[in-house]
Amino acid sequence: MNGIITDIQHASVHDGPGFRSVVFLKGCQMRCFWCHNPETLQTMPRLSLENSKCLFCGRCAAVCNVHSFADGKHLIDYSRCSLCGRCVRACLPGALSVCGRSVTVDEVIDDIAEDMPFYKNSGGGVTVSGGEPGCQAEFTAGILKCCRELGIHTAIETNLGYGENTLNTLLEYCDLVMADLKHIDPEKHQQGTGCSNLQTLEHLKKITKPLILRTPVIPGFNDDDETIRQMAAFAAGLPSLLYYDLLTYHPLGVAKALRLGMTERGSALEPLGPEAMRRFADIAKSTGVTTYLNGKEI
Ligand code: SF4
Ligand code: SF4
């Protein structure tokens, strides 16, 4: 079985317990305006240009007229790129690459199995992230099933914005669910992500696997006392919740988006400072829910 991934990251300490290998899948049904992994939004691979490495030598344009130069800028007409890779091979400083590749479940398992000693010693395992694992549910389930057979702890990072069949497919071999709740208000959620939160809210109430609920606190979107309080109160009532984690927005996604020519995602928000985040965490904790701030209990 094949899937499309952007990367497999090793020894991560941010995506579940212990040292973990994280498989980043391509494809997501949401379009959060602050997305910090915009390279995973589209399902298919895409040409990436790292401007700081480009010497404007013109070797890419010599092999393909998708590349051009104007006003000191390197332009790429993505609508005509067939991802043949000729320009990537022609680019000596490595400014060009293809973001995304097709891999089999076996290839993923071969890669992550190398870290078995780390999983065992640290209480870690494998996390399938994205993008959204629900967009490649069978592939995700294939990875989780093989991990389970090898005795590796399994987790997914998901927005839960899909139907019940997809949820059941993802959960069958999953030991831990790390789910995002981006806004409690359906209309605001729709405005900020392009999708309703109704499936997310319904699934959260039904999940029986250990659950970590996380909210990225986004300036101008969900960073007000009442919204945080309502989300924390909702979290407090979830049957499988381990804890509720508030995450500070960071603007890393902007540079990644620009490398992929996604200029509509080219402006960063001002991140909230530690004091503001601590205040929101205190508000969350006042509802009685076990509260974490950026992965640490308060
Ligand atoms: S071949 Fe590489 S370094 Fe040369 S212009 Fe193209 S992207 Fe820039
Ligand atoms: S990947 Fe192929 S089609 Fe796309 S820009 Fe490079 S040479 Fe042209």
C-alpha cells in the first residue's frame, strides 16, 4: 500500500510520549490560516525553492521554461510543472527540491524500525501526523497495524474533521489520540479553518482511546478568555481525556509556504508572549481540567 509523505522525523520529543518517529503525511481537508505545516496541505508533491540558496545561475531555466527571473526574483509557474525533477538535478547548490514522495507501508516501517531501541528505552513510539492522517486513513492504519505487530506504541495527530468510518479505521491500531480543537464556536471554526467543527466535537465525546486535546492559541482567532474557558470546560467533560494542552503559535509555516510559492500564506502573526499564554493556561485550569502549556503540566 502506498501513501504520500513529506518526511519521517526521528527522535522527536514533541509528538507524544518518549522519543518518537513522526511520519508526516500530505493532504489536509482544513485550511487553517496559521498552518505551521503548509507543505502538507496539498495531497500531491510540489516543487520547492529555497531562495536563500539560489545563485540565479539560470541552470534550472535552461532545462525548463517553468522557471523565469524578473525584478531580482526567481519565478516558478507551478501550473505547468510536471515534477519531472530535471531542474532539481540541474541545481548545483540544492536550492530546488520536490516536497513529498510516494512510499509503501513497508518502506516506512523499515525506516522507523531502526529506532526500536530508542522507543523501548524512552517509552516512545511512532506518531502519524500531517497534514491530516484521516486524508490517508488506510495508509495510516497500515503503518499503525505493522507498528502494533512489532510492539511499537502508536499515536496519531489529527483534527478529527471526518466521518465515523474514517475515525474507526484510524483508531483500530492506535494507542493514543492527539487531537486539535481550534475553536469551540462552529462559525468561527469555519471562518478560521474552512471547515465545521461539528464532527470534531462529536468524535471527541465518543473516543475511548487515551486522548490529549490541544489548542493552538492563535492571535486574533481564539485568544480571548471566554473562548479558552469554554474549550477547557468542554475538554474537562471528555471521558478519555489525559490532559488539555495549550500551544503557542509560531510563525515557522510562513517561510515554508513561501518556499512552495504559496504566497497567500506569506504573512506571519505576532506570537503571544509567555505571560499571556500562562494566563490562558490558568483560565483553562480553573475549569478543573488537567492543563498543560506547550507540553508541560502547570
Ligand atoms: S539552478 Fe538552482 S541556483 Fe541556479 S537559478 Fe535555478 S534554483 Fe537558483
Ligand atoms: S520539476 Fe520538471 S517540469 Fe517542474 S520546473 Fe523542474 S524541470 Fe520543470
